[in-house]
Amino acid sequence: HEGALVKYAHERLGAINSLRIIGSAKGKGPLVSFEIKGAHPHDIASILDVEGVCIRSGHHCAQPLMDRYDLAATARASFYVYNDTDDADRLAAALLKVNEVFS
């Protein structure tokens, strides 16, 4: 379930031009880390919060890795057994609103 859901989320978010997904290893966990051009991850999280979508933002206890790839922070959506494709769709729709704010 989680594998299919994160694959679906990758497809939905990958269609957003200004969004870059960070990490696409085969068999990775049900997480999608990403950045949006011109938007700080904390701003992304704040806007999504207003839209009723909860994500994490920051360096996610991976500061050395963030330094290695020259990332100050990322936004991250997590999926689990209680999520479904509607949640990924709501995330994608809310991220389009982030795009409107920062474009």
C-alpha cells in the first residue's frame, strides 16, 4: 500500500514544474522530500497548514547529508497505512497554491 501510494505521490508531485523531488531510490520508504523553486520549506509548510495539509520541513535530522547536497532544508510528506491517493491529491493541489504565492 505504502509503496504504491508513494509512487502515486511522486507522479502527482513530479508534474509540478517548479517542484524538485529529492531522492528517488528504488524501494525507499513512504516519504517524499521536495523543494519548490523560490520558496523556503518552512513557508511551504505554513501555506500547506492553512490548506489543511500537514508536512515536515527542515533538515530532518540529516544535516550532514543536507550539507553534502548543498540543501539548507527540504519539505517532506510522509505516507502511511491510513493515507490514500486522496491525500496525495490534496497535497498536490495545495502545492499548486504555494506555486501561485511564489511565482
